[in-house]
Amino acid sequence: MPSRRRLFYIPYLFLAPNLLVFVLFIIIPAIYNFYLSLFKTSFDKPPEFVGLDNFIYLFQRDDFFWRALSNLIVFVIGDVGLILILSLGIALLLNEDIRWRGFFRSVFFYPVLLSPVVVALIWRWFLNTQYGLLNNILRAFEIPPQPWLLRPDLAMLWVILVHVWATVGFFALILLAGLQAIPPVLYEAAVVDGATRWRSFWHITLPLLAPTIFVVLILSMIRAFEVFDHIYALTGGGPGTATMMIVQYIYRTGFEMNQFGLAAAASLVLFIIIFSLTLLQYWLGRLREAV
Amino acid sequence: MSMDIFEVKTESARRYAGRGGAFHLTTLLTYAALLLGVVVMFLPVLWMVFSSFKSLEEIYRIPPAFFPEKWIITNYTEAIEKFPFLRYLLNSVTVTVLATLLTLTINSMAAFALSKYNFRGRDTIFLIILGTLMVPLQVIMVPVYMVMARLELVNTLWGIIIPPSATPTGVFLLRQYMLTIPDELLEAARIDGAGEWRIFLQIVLPLARPALAVLTVFSIMWRWNDFLWPLIVINDPNLFTLQLGLARFRGELVTDWNYVLAMTVLTMLPITLVFAFLQRYLVSGIATTGLKG
């Protein structure tokens, strides 16, 4: 049709506004970030090209960066480990033949919708050394009040627990969908063959759920590496630098110390981590389809 | 009739055979674990809600009572007077409403192009859009800020409305839904002389309403809860959203806990209402896309 030929530009017009926003606020900054990471910037001097010096500085001399990186590794291991165990447990419970399933599902999902700042304030009040509920419950058992968010090791523990509390419902929901996709016929056959529930779990549930568990693993790792809001509002990275993660390092280096180049280099390190995780997920997904 | 009875029998027989004598114990343990979950998930929230109705004297009493002895609402009324709560609220509502409208508009236009036309570069563009999910704001904060500064969007509400509005999740969700709308409908309209813009507005958009509803709920949630964008873009306290306003109360030495508690409860109220009434949209949306903008 000749009229269709004249209209070849129509789809581009429909795409234009969305693409414009993408290009301006994601694609250009992402490319610019590479460039920026090769410069040294500060308050008073014009940017100076330094090659890979920012990366060398990060890994060889910057104690803060190492601190943020080691904090992040502890956080990721604790956070992802707990999320895997708990989300699987919650999904299995919700998949049981129970009453009020909708209600229980909502209970675990509710914190997922709360903003990180609200979550942080809820927990700061709950964990408050003097007036918080937790210390006052412990007091009834004659356990002295603990400064939960003021001692480095305890603060790290609570940062992990609060983040798990706020996000586990999301992952449980993904696993629940995976569980419900397993054909009930398989369990019925196992029962006929005299298998116990434990054996059904190991030989039917786990193998068939493995792809979904893997998705949860990768997604929760990406989320954990990107963590910022919850911790910023809960401890501000403190006490000292005990709960400072990479994103906060970037924020601080960039916006509080105006070292844009160094912040961009640290961003790139984080980007490479997230990028590899996404590729891994994509690649294994493709592999599974091929099998 | 006799079939029904037969069915019921086999169903219960199977259940007992499968779970053996442990049937009652497993059920009991399941409910016990779920109940524990309810306590862990709700106790901190309820503690905050109940505390927000206590007087300051009662809030700082040791040992405290879980429920308020005397219910008061002065924490709420005074917090609204003492802090620019209404200003923050207005900013949050403005951002949420405008950004959601913008997201629905540009995402549905892009999804329409990607699902209903054949053109050069379509698949590449779609892949690039999905690929941007790999570049969260956290890893491009600094260059984004520089772009925003160049465009004079720093310290404006537009700066937190426009940039996050082109969500890859929204494009994906709407595109998948629009693919199910039969092309014959569009062809018929073209034969009747309808223009492309009219086809989009009067045929595709009304048919995509369920997907648009899901995206609306998502967008409201994303924008209301958004923290990092506003933190980077806004310095002027007059432009603070509720999340920024609340985040000012950092550090252990908060003295006005009664007001902070009241404001936190007010901030979580809209999301709680969305959750209570629109949960099914959220759950179906998450099932298809995940949760991220």
C-alpha cells in the first residue's frame, strides 16, 4: 500500500518521547561515566586527565573504598543467604493447604511496598536503645538494653535483618508462583509410590523449583549490591563507617567531596559487578531453554 | 451425586495416606510458623502506629505499655503545624501524579510502536530499552547529576518527574499486553479511514486498560517511595518530598519522636491504602515483570 510507505516514520514518532528520556538520563550518563572515570576532579582545580589512576587509587590506597567493599561483601552474603532460606520457607508455607492464604501472603508482602525511609524509621523506633520495644521485652528477661544500631557488629547485623524484612516478601512471591507451576500430578504419583513428604520435597520440589530459586538468587544479589536507601536512612552508614556500602561511598565521594572522577570509577566497579550478574542470569536462562 | 462423594473420599484418603500420622502435627507447625511470621512482620509496624497515639510522657516511659493508655491525636495535629508536612505532602502528590501521567503516556506510546508496527531497528530498540534495566541510577548518579545540572533540572520538581518516567518495566508490560490485541482490529479501522493516532487512542489504549491499571499502581508506588532521585536532585527544603523530609530525622539523637512517629504513619498511609484495595494488580504485575522501575 502506498499510503503505508509514506507513514514509515510513524512508529519512530510514537517511540520518540520515551527514547529521548532514556537517551538523556540513562544512555548518555552511562557513557559519560566511562569518560569521567579517567579524570581527576576537585573543588578548586579544572578536571585533569589521569588515565586509570582513579582505579589504581581505589584498589591500592583508598581505605574507605576497601571498607565499603568489605562491608558490602559481608552484607551481600548475609542478606542473600537469609533471603534464600526465608523466602523458600515462606513460599513453602504459603503453598500448603491452608486457610486465609490471601491474608498470610499479604502479611509477608506488605513491607515490600513501604518506602525505605519509612522502614528505617519503623525499625529505629523498634530498636531504640532506651524506649524501643525490643530492649524493653529483653528487660523483662533481665537482659540489659543493647545499643543495636550503635555498635559496629550489631549495626551490620540489623542492617541485614531490616533489609531482609523489607524485601523477603517479594522473593517469596516469586517462589510461590514457581511452586504453583509444579504439576500436582507429580506429588500424587509420589504418594502412590509411597514417598514421604521429605522425599517429595528433595526429589520433586527442589529440582523443579531450581530455575526459580536461581532467579531469586541473582535478583537478590543485584539488589544487595545496589543497596543504599534502607541503610542511609537506618544508620547513615555508621557507626563510623561500619555499614557504609559502595553506593554510599559513591554518593559521599561524588556529592560531599566533589571527587566526581573517583566516584565515577567506583560506579564503574559496581556496574561491572551488576552487569556480570545479569549476563550470568541471561546466559543460564538461554542454556536452560536450549536443553 | 455419587461421583461427588467418591471424589471427596479419594481426596481425603489421599491426604491422610500421604501425610500419615503426622497430619495434625504438620498442620499445627505450619500455622505456628505462619503466626510467628505475622508477629515478626507486623509487630514493629504496630509498635510504631500505637506509639504515635501516645503522649510524649508515655512514649518516654520505661517500661512502656504496648497500647496507648490514653489515645491522643495531638502528635498528628502538632506535627502538621510544626513541620512543613503539608508542603512535603503537596510536593509528593505533585510528583506522584504528574510522573504517573507522564509514564503512562510515553510508555504506552512506545509500547504501541514496538508491538503494532514493523520497522527497521525495532528489535534493537526494544533490547536497548530492556538493557537499561541493567543500569540502575545507583551506578550513574554522578553523570546523571551533571546532565541534570546542564539541563537546569537540579532543584526543580521536574527533575524528579521526567527522568524516571520512561520506565523499561512499563514499556515491557504494556508491549506484552498489546501484542495480544489482534492486528485485524487495527487494519479494519485503517480501512475505515482512521489515522494512526486515533487508532492508538480509541482502539489500543481502551483495550490495554488492564495493563495500564497495573502500571498505574506500580508507578504510584515507585514515585511515592522514591528516595535516591530526590536526594540527588533536590537541595531546597521547599521542594522536599515526604521521603526527603522524613530522612532528615537521621542519627540517634531524635528528640521529637512523637512527631516523627506521627509523620511516618501519615507517610505510609497512602501506600497502605493502595495495598489494601489494589493488591491484585500488584501481584499480577509482579508475576509478569518483577518490581523495579
